[in-house]
Amino acid sequence: MPDADDVLGVLTEQIETRFQMPIAELRQAVAAAPQASPEAATIVRWHGMLTEAQQVLDQAEDALAEALAQHMDAVPDDEFVELPEHIMQFAHTVNSAHTVREGRAMTVRHLLDPQAIGNRTAVWRSPAARRSPALPTTEPSLPAVGQAPVRGAVR
């Protein structure tokens, strides 16, 4: 089973399986002919944004880990000290980067799901229903005056 944090790797593998080629080749094919497969172009674009978000998250986590290590070296083992503001800011940056990465991963998952809303190719109406007009094309006939009693009319 793949590492739970390897979101990018799992989605890259799914893309490669779907299009039957490595992601680098798919990127080249989309760059050469973006109109050939709008679906592939969209997935490649979002995969690129996901890759960027993963890099930002990795850098933010590294910066937080380094700041925590430096802080812990300066604090005695038996003493509890609140984390300084700059370390809390690193933690907020990691949280934000994680949220962005997860949002982009959700988008890629959605694009890869053939059953997702907007990705379905099923026919919603029968072909016969599409050929017939939605509304009648002839003028409605009006009843002749005096044929039907009017509601509430006195006789």
C-alpha cells in the first residue's frame, strides 16, 4: 500500500494508467497538441498545479522542522516553553500549503473519476425525446365563447 502522504505519487500513477503513458510523455503530447484531448490537457494542467503545491508543502514542512529543531536545542529538556511566534507562523504556512495541496488533489481525483458529476457521458434522455420539440409548435386553440361555463358565473 502506498504511503498515505504520497498523494502526488498515487494520482500520478492513476493518470499514467488512465492514459497508458508516463506523465512526462503525456505532458509532451499535450504541449504538442493541446486540442487533441481537452480532458488530457485539463488533467495535465491540474497535475502541474498539484506538483507545485506539493513542492511548496515540502519546503514549508522542512522550514518548520528546522525551526523546531533549533528551538528544541535551545530549550532544556525538562522545561516547557511556548513556541515562539515565528515557529507558529511556519506551522500556519504548513497548514495553508496542505490545504492548497489537498484542494488540488481533490480536483485531480474528480477529473479522473468517470462517474463524477460533469464527467459522465451517459445519455440523460432517449434519442427520440431529443428529436421531438420540447414545446408544441402549433398555436393552441382557444375554446369558443359560450362553450364552457365560467367558474363563479351566475346562470
